[in-house]
Amino acid sequence: MDQPTIALAIALVVVVAAAVWLVVRNQRSQRLKARFGSEYDRTVQSAGARPAAEADLLARAKRVATFDIRPLSPGDRDRFAELWRQTQAAFVDDPAGAVARAEALLEEVMQARGYPVADFERRADDVSVDHPRFVQSYREAHAIALASRRGSARTEDLRRATIHYRDLFEDLLDSAGREEVRR
């Protein structure tokens, strides 16, 4: 082979390798978008760059895979559903207190399922792996709960927080317990 042919072959290999790399990277991005939904976009915006965001999302999934996430026993599910009904009923007389109880109850359910509950941001990141449809609402509910502690949340905000907490709560209870919670 002469010099120009070798150079052309090398250039062709480089172009093919780059194309394969782009396709693989794009497929990974699409899988992450499908898995994390709006959390993917939030993480990209927060990280400022897609590669950093995707590394973060992959690290979350890897971390959560090490947890012993387990379903609730029927007894625990019933107990938590009853505690939720009590919390929701308390909203009429004490909206701020009900939101605080809802947040604490949600943490208790998460812990019972096997999620660590150290700090909110880590908890939200962990929840985003298995419950991506609810994580943005969970973040919003938490922000409202913080505003409530400062005395700056309106009743309508507290109602919205309660609904957001309920949605994640129901998903954490598993589908078998969802109808009981709604009653």
C-alpha cells in the first residue's frame, strides 16, 4: 500500500469510530431521558453540560442499585395508608402541620422501603431513579414545606404540597395499596 491509501484508510477508521461513538453516546442519552424524564432536563440544566449530567444520573442509578429496596408488607402498607388518611384529614384544621406530617411520613415510608433518608437533595436524587415521574413534584412540595416553616406558604400552596406528597407516597406504597389511600 502506498502512503495516500494508508492515510485514507486511517481517516476512514477514524470517521467510522467517531460515528460509532456518537451513535452510542446518543443512544445512552436517549435511554437516560426515557428513564429519568424531566429529571434528565433538570440535571442537565443544573450541571451545565450534558456529559456531567449524564455521569451524575448514571452514578445515581449505580448508587440506588446497591440499596436493598423492598416492597412494604401488607401490614406496613395498611398502617402507612391509615397514617396518610389521618394526615390528610388533619389538613382542614392545620394545613402547615399536615404538610410537615406528610413530609415526615413520606420519609418514614422511604426508610421502610430501604432508601437512606440522610438529606433532602440526596433523597430526591435517589427517588429520581425509581420514581422519576414524581421527583419534580417532590422537590416542589419540599420547597413549599420549607416556605411553610418560614411562615410564607399560602393555604393553596400547602394543598398543592400535600397532593405532591400524596402522589409519591402512593407510588412508594405500590399499586396494591393505592386504592386504600384514596378512600
